Amino acid sequence: MESHSGSASSSVRDDGAGALPELISPVQEPAFPDEWYALADAGHFWLQWRLRAAMAQIRQVGIPGDRPLRALEIGAGAGVLRDQIESRTSWTVDVTDLRLEALRRAGPGRGRKLYYDIRDEREHFLEAYDLVLLYDVLEHVEETGPFLRSVLRHLKTGGRLLLNVPALETLRSVYDDAAGHLRRYDKRRLADEFTGTGLVIEDQRYWGLSLVPLLILRKLLLRGQAPDGEAIRRGFRPPGRALHAALRALMHVETALCRRVPLGTSLLLVGRKASGPLQA
């Protein structure tokens, strides 16, 4: 896709990590803990586990990884998931986020690096994508209805939405408050978000069953702590290489033995856009 002209601010081509994205929407500064970006690198066991679960779902739903599909990742941060997905598929993934500093950290990929608020619904991007990736974003959004309608307007009819959210409200802790999570989901609550949107849910599945005891422990350990950057660090970073290695081993065991788990700490969804442009 060529550079968008007539945008709110001038476009700047992406020439690698540290470069400005193309500025499509006016720059804003939404609240988000910058500590998370420093911790969430591709070597982190949780990001690897999420990718394994997501790729298993993608294969089982039948989305072809060997076709040059066009995808938009909303809330891409520093582009870790984009890098993971593009290394395992033939897809071209455009990334967008409302944190300018996070996008600066993203390196080059096959797609574009955009500073674009999807709620602006620029015509150039509407119905332009075969796939939209919305991983660990929806739980941060206050008014989910209008937001999801804008998300789906960027999909072609028949295109797929791929989504991940934190699961099980009983696992809520100070970490969730520090990370800006407004809610955690179960399957029914997540399905209800798409009532009347024209999205046909094809698959929902939990992942991270083995992590449930760890999140219960996190809830207890962080009780009474302020919801700040330190809570993010204590709640997301494994305390030491040995534990990190053990958690990666746990990932291998669970994903090898269990195609589907009855519960988990996160919830994946794939849905197909069955209708045309959605009206407000």
C-alpha cells in the first residue's frame, strides 16, 4: 500500500528501528506502562507461549500461512508479534499503535509502520485487509462497541479477526490494574462483545492452563502493592533464568500434550467478517 496522502500529519517512511512511523493520525499520548515494552521481548516465555497457541489455532481453523495475505496488527507496540508472525507465514503485516515511542522501537518488516488511530477510519484502509490482529488490546478499551465496529471496518468481507485477551476475572490482581486491564474474559463474555457486529465466531480457546497457579500466586504476592511500574516488573518478569527456563519447559509440555485446555490464563478467538461495511 502506498503512502496515504492528505492525512492529519505528513507521512514519514520507515527506515528501521528507531525511525518514526508514517504519521496518519494526530499524535496523542494514551496512558500505558512503558516498563512492559522493555520486558516483552521475543525471548520471553509468555510471548513464545502465546505464539504457539495462536499458530496452532490458525492452522486448525484453516487460515493459510503460505499465502501472501495482508494483515493489520492493531496495538502492535514494538512489533514483536509482527516479527514472530512474518517469520512463520507469508503474510505482510502492517503495524499500528498509539504509543509513538513503542512504534519507534519496532524494526522494519514486510509491511508498513503506521501511527494510525483505527477509529479515524481513513478510507484508504477500510476493507483493505484479509486479517486483523488484535492481541492483548481489547481489555484496555473502555467503549468496546464503537472500537470493535471500527476494527471490523478494516477487514474485507470474509476476512478474519484474530484476537487474544487475558482470561478469568478471578485471576485479576494489582498487575492487571498496573497494566491497564479493565477486564478479564471468559468465552461467553468475549462472544457477547461481538453481538450484532457481523462477526461469525469460528473458534475460541483458552491457553496457559499450567500458568493458572502462577497467576494465583502473583495475585497473593502483589496484594497491597501500588499498581505501578514495579508491579509490572514483578508480575511479568520471571525472577531468574532457572525459573524462566522451567516455564519454557512447561510451555513445551502443555502445548505438546494438550490440543485444547478447559481453562487458561488467556483466551484466543478467531472470527470471520460475514457482512459488508458496518454502520454506526
